[in-house]
Amino acid sequence: MEKVRLGIIGIGGMGTNHARSILEGKVPDMVLTAVSDTRPERLSFAEKELSKDLALYSDGKELIDSGDVDAVLVATPHYMHPDYVIYALSHGVHAITEKPAGVYTRQVKEMNEAAGKSDKVFAIMLNQRTNCVYRKLHEMIESGELGALKRMNWIITDWYRTQSYYDAAGWKATWAGEGGGVLINQCPHQLDLLQWLCGMPVKVRAFCHNAKWHDIEVEDDVTAYMEFENGATGVFVTTTGDAPGTNRLELTFEMGKIVCEDDKLIFDKLSESVFEHCKHEKEGFKKPDCTRVEIETDGLNEQHVGVLKAFADKILGKGELVAEGVEGINGLTLSNAMYLSSWLDETIELPFDEDLFFRELDKRIATSKLKEDKGIVFDTTGTY
Amino acid sequence: MEKVRLGIIGIGGMGTNHARSILEGKVPDMVLTAVSDTRPERLSFAEKELSKDLALYSDGKELIDSGDVDAVLVATPHYMHPDYVIYALSHGVHAITEKPAGVYTRQVKEMNEAAGKSDKVFAIMLNQRTNCVYRKLHEMIESGELGALKRMNWIITDWYRTQSYYDAAGWKATWAGEGGGVLINQCPHQLDLLQWLCGMPVKVRAFCHNAKWHDIEVEDDVTAYMEFENGATGVFVTTTGDAPGTNRLELTFEMGKIVCEDDKLIFDKLSESVFEHCKHEKEGFKKPDCTRVEIETDGLNEQHVGVLKAFADKILGKGELVAEGVEGINGLTLSNAMYLSSWLDETIELPFDEDLFFRELDKRIATSKLKEDKGIVFDTTGTY
């Protein structure tokens, strides 16, 4: 194989973005050969607006079986991600899925089991991991120079969406169609980065508010408190109702504090461990010496194209993935735990009862109302 | 009366600071005439280091009854604040108390009832209200220009204290001696400002961690979530264990966001109400237009001296207080609610059961161990 022949399953807003990148040659080792969508109008769109040379399928599994593709990118509504991924991996086709990995962890476990049995590559579109700022932070934490994590505070409230956004597609922001709101749609990146940087918490207490700022079924405002195994605590705040909103991650370590905001990393570096200082310092109010530095990064931030390049490299045996598909379960576990905590109005210890979560979700699906689908597909360029 | 004759009850770290300010003439309409302390060594200190002209009392009530003073400043350990204030106000002496107003709201209600029956002035040392940044913010909120509050996030973790701080005084950081940790000792200012700016929440869910960073009985790490009557949510994070720590208050309103950090107010001002925009905007991702401005203030920040000047002015009929003593109950209600939530491991609705709080506090007092008093009095200048 010289180039990876890719098929895209689901040619909506995100699928179209990815198709354009590949057609424009931004992923040199990948060629787009086929697309599928259950909506005939999206297939005509693909033929007219994207390329006349694409094989078109109304069924994603038919695309997988067609022989036209070595790999698929799954960009359907979230509930269907695991199904298509499992089908691809068990039919000799590499797979990359859009985030979230799925809607409930029980479903994603099956996907991960299928990946375990397959010799095909399984990746996930966690494009924020390509951001130099988060990569650098991850590298610093892994190096051990920061010492123990003490505190995490992420205000990620710059996901503003208007009512029109929610009204555009019938499946959006419904329990039956999407399985949640800001946590499942907008936040998978941050929830993944959170666990990538800090590890998984052991306890979660969340307060999810449904329809707080929009006429929707699901949550558009969340505050979550968490505790990590070493006793560190964290707060995660998100919404689609605030403008201009904030994206500020503050991590406090034994050796100082790092604030990640406006694509910068500001490090307040202590001259010694705050734990040691606390014990030996004779003055009551004296802090350890501290220097403020802006951390340099390599400046690279390839986002989706970077993830697709790495996916092609991995298939062609030339490199490693940005994110293994099986890691998608971690961020999803976090959002599931936040929902469960809010629904039961109690603190959830991890790992939680996945069947209980599924039953609670199912209750909400049972009374969920799909809206009229206006068939509007927004151009999502630069919005994620 | 030309000048207010003041007596200070409790001449420890804070009492000494106030005494020096007055002796140095920083409060022109006030003269220090007497001090009291139960510790003989503090009285000799006052005589030797402060002024030979001071009347000295081992009992604060004797000082109040002495005829030497028109007003008292109560700077004892917290539990005794209400008792001395009640005694002063009901014996014809004006009173200003250090924060917190008391340790439990039931006690402070009795103080406020005594104030209601007295014609004397009752003030509280909420000196942070004199800070131009918070005054300006309060003024902007009161004017209505910001619209409805949506979200509050205060990270106030720059209260670093070493183990030596806690070891210095026997009563510090014990349930019996102080009635709590960072919430009752360091945070009364921020809890007061929080309610002054945002109003009182209706629900509080807090996670207080005892002895997380220090060898003490009480909490030195707190994360609290709250909900306000209009549905706005809030997060309050504090600790004495972090260095350098953070003091960042972010308030999100219908008309934009204000961040208060490093003595600056940065306002992201929307061109229209985010609620209106959300309803009428046809694009899914489009935010209202936004301009960033730094809000100008009058630059004045008189702190303790400002509060004492206003106290003297009020007594002399020339002006108003910075903070009415009876308002001290609000911040205390917040910290009491945070403790109760954490102790019972559940969400607390306000107003809560004050007797239940008292019984729970009493359990902790019963097993509390007073430490050896090393008699160390730190110079607290500039640390609050």
C-alpha cells in the first residue's frame, strides 16, 4: 500500500471538513475514495461539491465491505460510532472515529474488545492532543519535574452555541439522538486532555443543568468536582451558554502552578517543594521563592490533519497515533460519571456501575423527543 | 465628643496592628486610650512597645466599664467576638469587631439582636470592601448595566501558611479554639465580598478537607459549589496549602464577563444581552460582538485604616460605615453552610438548621485538642 484509501461514513459538518482536507492534499499519504450517508441529499452534495470520483453508499457497512477502502473515518451521530468501528475492525478495515468514542461506556467496551481482537489500526479524533501547549504540559508532567498534582481547575465555557445551532438538526441535543449535551458533544476533547494530563479521578460529584440557557432536552451547563487517587482535587466548569466564555486550565503542583490560557503556558516555579518548605520554614506567612516563566513550546498545532497524518503513518508502518482508539473510553467514563452523579444527586466513585448508567440513560431516551430535522449542516471550520 | 476614645480588646497580631495605626495618627478622629488582654505578657508588651499612656486591663469587660473608652475594637479569638460586642453595645459603648463576626450563626444572631436594641454603632472589620476594585465591581453590578449574574468562580488560594504558623498559638486551627480553618480564619473577607457582589446563594455543596496540607485538626482545603436564586451557579476554591496560589474572581453576566485578578478589572463587554442574541441569531456558532476593556477605578484602597476612619465618622455623625456589623452574619452563614454540607456529605439549602450546625460543631469541639501555646505573635502586616 502506497497511500491509504479512506472512506468517510457520515458526510455532515465534520465529515465534510475532513473530506476537504484530504481532497486538498493536506494528508499526503491518504486518498479519499468513498463516502456514505443515510441522507440522499448529502450524497448528492458530496458528488457535486466534493468530488465526482467518490464511490457513494447509503449504508456505511456496504462502504466497509466494498473493497474501495483500506480505512474508514466514522463521523456519524455518536451512538453509531462503536457499531461502525466494530464492523470495520472485524472486516479487515482500519478505523478512526470522531469523538466521543460512543455514548455509554458499556458500548465502548465492546468496541475496545473488538479492537483487541483485530490486527487493524484503531484511532480516535482527539485532535486537541496535537496542540503544542497541551503536548508540552503533558511532557512536563510526565518528566516528574512538577512533583505531585495538588489541584486542577478548568473553566471551559467558550463553547457558545445559539438556539439555531440546536434547532438545525433533529438528533442534536436529545437523549435519543445524541445522548447528552455539552459534555458529550463539545467537551470530549477537554475530558480526554484532563485524564491525559492528570490521570483519572476516583470520585466525581457533578451538577448538570438541562435546558438552562437553550430550549433543549439535555445539559448546557455543568460544574463538576473531582478527587484524584493522591488526594488532589479538581473542578471542571463548562457551558454552551456563555459568551465570550473562558478557556483557562490551572494546574497546581508541589513545585508550582501552571496556567494554560490564550495558547500560553505560564509557570510559577517554586525554588523547592511546597511540602518541604511548609515543614521547615519558621516564618508563618513566608512562601517558597517563586519565579514566573512563560514555557516555550514547539509551536506546532496540526489538529485534525495531524491526527489523520498519524493515522496514515501508523497504517503504513511509519509512525505512531496521536491517540489510540481504546483511550477514548477514559473521557467518556468521565462524562458518564458526571451524568450519573447529577442524575442520582450523589458522589460517584470510579469505576461506577455501567449497567446502572445505561438504565438511567435509557429512562431519558424513553421520554426523549426527536425534533423536526431542518437538514441544516453548519460549516464547522475552526469551531472545535 | 471631638475624638473617639478607643479601647482594643485582644492585643495579639491584629490588635497590635490596629493599635499602631491609631498611635501613628492614621485615624485622625480616633485616640487609643486602653487595651485589654488575658495574657499578662501582652499587656507588658503594650506598655513597653506601644505607649506608656494606655490603660491596661486583663478583662475586656472591665475595659468596657472603665469609662476610658467610647468605643471598642474586638480582636480576640473568634468565639469571643459576639460576647464582647453584646456587652459593649448593651453598656453604652460603640463596637467594631474583627472578622469573622463569630463562629456559628446562632451566636451572631444574638449579637445582631443586641445591636438592634442598642443606639450605639456596630461595625465589622471587612476591610476588603474598601478595595477600589471590589467597590467598582459592586457599583457596576448595582447599576444594572451587567444584567443578570450567570456564573461566579473564585479561586482564592493565595493564603499560604506554613506549619509554624499553625504551631505558634494553641487556639489556632482547632475546633475548640478557633472553630475552623481557612474558611473561618482567612476567608471571611472573600465570603463577605461574594455575598456583597452576588447576593446569598440558596444551595451550597462543599468539600472541606481537614489536615490535607498541615498537621492541624481543621480544614485547609475547600471546594464549594453553590446555586443562586436566579439559577446562577458558583464555585469557591480556597486553601492555605498552595504557593504561590491564585486570587482570581471571574463573574459572568448577561452582558459579559469580568475577571478580577492582580488588582485589575478586565471586562469583556457584549454588544447585546447574550440571552437575546441566543434567541435571534441565525448562525449556530456566532457569538455576540465583544470588546475587552480595563475598568478604571478611583485607585483608593484604605483597608483597615479606611474601616476605622469610617467607624469614627459614623460615631461622630460625619459619615457612613464601610460595613454594618449586622452584615457579618452573611459571610459566616456561607462558611457554616460549607462546613455543614461537608460534614453531612450533602447539599445544604439556605437557610439551614442552625441548631443542627451547632450540634455538629459541638461534636468536633468535644474531641478537639488544644495545643501547647508557644506564645508566638507573628507580625501580620500586609498579610491579609
